[in-house]
Amino acid sequence: MKKVSTYLLVGIILLLIALLINVSLGSVSIPLEDVIKSFLNQEVSNDTWRYIILEYRLPKAFTAILVGSGLALSGLLMQTLFRNPLAGPYVLGLSSGASLGVALVIMGSSFFGGIAAGLFLSKWTLVIASSLGSFLVLLAVLGTSFKIKDTMALLIIGLMFASLTSAVVSVLSYFSSSQQLQQYIFWSFGSLGNLSWTELSVLFLFWCIGILLSIFCIKNLNALLLGEQYAKSLGTNLKQNRFLVILATSLLAGSITAFAGPIAFVGLAVPHLIRQIIPKNNHLILMPCVLIGGAILMLFCDSISQIPGSELTLPINAITSIIGAPVVIWLLVRKKKLIF
């Protein structure tokens, strides 16, 4: 346990360093000293720098922390629930449902007329559409979860929902204009830099609720690692536990997708990375480590995507996979086995 505490302390220090580096980088070069002074509300060399840091870079950094930690925890919950190392936060079709909602607003405007096209001008329209899409898929999955006993069957049903919504998006894409397709593709790239403090506070609220629900599931998640029958013999209510885990994952992954777009890889890879570093199966230990690990990875990827000194910003979705995948492959080759 002492070793785990050391890992947590190192993780928190690395998180603070990653946050400081992330806020320091960008198209405008700002000295590290002025970045720290802005945090401490002291006088800086240029008032414009303070505005850039507090109104743009800091919200983006906090968004990266919420997105990375939320997706990583969602991935851990899904991998434990289904006892499948390939499960991730979007395995239940939540991302596809969100994509369908956004596709209906952007590419469905030609079917629904000028009203829908006018609504697109509002940033909150995409958030609401994405949330509704995820929520409808969530209702379908939750309704199904109470009618079937086999958890693996629920996994397959989630994949079928994802396939169905993806098919509808493909049909909409076929009949859409090049401009509509471009708008939808830009959304699918994911973005961390479009949130104001108000939007960030809404995302933080959903993040907190998801974390609290996950904490209530810790004991049952540890029991599930040994199989559903063993967990049942310990008095675990499998249906209730499955409902809470799916609800927590949906709140985390659904709200993140609504505000930041579909961001891949993090939820699937971070739990494996943490298990390679800390070979423990106790979720009381895994959860905080996964939260910190996901936040660090997302801050690191966002720092790279900004291309320091350039006005260009690469798609965060691509960077998470380009940076993270080789690391996971290297760790697995080095350890020679998958810890699960």
C-alpha cells in the first residue's frame, strides 16, 4: 500500500507539471514566470497574456483533465463489467448515438428545412443534440439490461445499437453537401478548446455525478472480477450493479462526447497502462490511478496537438492514438502478458 501511495503522489506531481506545461504552450509564446503569476493573480508583463491564460488556455486544460479522467474511468468500468479487455467507454453505442444526434442537426438540415440550419448557429445545439442521441441509446440499453441476464449479450446489443446508428449517419452523409460533411467531420475530430467556464461547469457537474456513482460500485466491481456467480454468492445485486455502472459510464462518456466530441483510445488504453504499472485489481486503488493517468495522457496529447509556436491545431482524436498506441504496444511487449 505504501508503494501505491508513492505512485499516487508521483502521479499528482506529474499531473501538476503536465497542467503547467499545457497552459504554457500555444501559438502565443508566454514566459513560464507570467503563467505562474497569472495563477497567483499577480501582475504580469502583458494583460493580454493574462486573458489568454485565464479565458482560453486554462479552461482548455481543465477540459482535458475532465475528458481524460472521465473516459479512462469509463473504460475501466466497462472492462470490469464485461470482463473484456477490449471494452471501452463507447462500447454501449453512446458515441454512435451522440454522432447520430449531431448528424441529424448538421446533415439533416436539408431534410428538416431552414429552421434546423438556423439552430446550428448555436453552440449549445450540438451539445443538446449529442446529449439527446446518447440519452436515447442509454434508455434503450438500460431497458434491455433489465430484461436479459447475460452481460455478454448486453455487450453485443450495445454493439448492434452502435452499428444501427452508424448506418443512419452513413445514409445522411450520402445525401449531404460537401459543406455539411466537412462540418460533421470537424466535430468528429474532437476538440478541447471550445468550452467556456459556464460550459465547463456543466461538464464538471456530470463528471462529479459519474465519479460518485462509480465509488458506490467499488465493492461490487471487485467481486465481479472473480465472475458473476461468485459476486452473486457474496450478495451482489447484479442487475442493480449493472444499472449503476452503465449509468455512471453513460453520464461520463455521454457528457464528454456532447461537449468535446468523440475522443477515442483514452478509455480503452489507460486502464491497461495503469494495470501494467500498478498490477492491482482493487478498484479502490485502480480508480484514482486511472483518473490521474487519463488526465495526464490527455494533457500531454493536447500539448502536442497545439504545435507550439504555430497557429495550427491537430485533431486531438488523431494525437491520442498516434501517441498512446505505441506506448501500450511497448508496455505489453515488455511485460509479455496482459494484466486483467
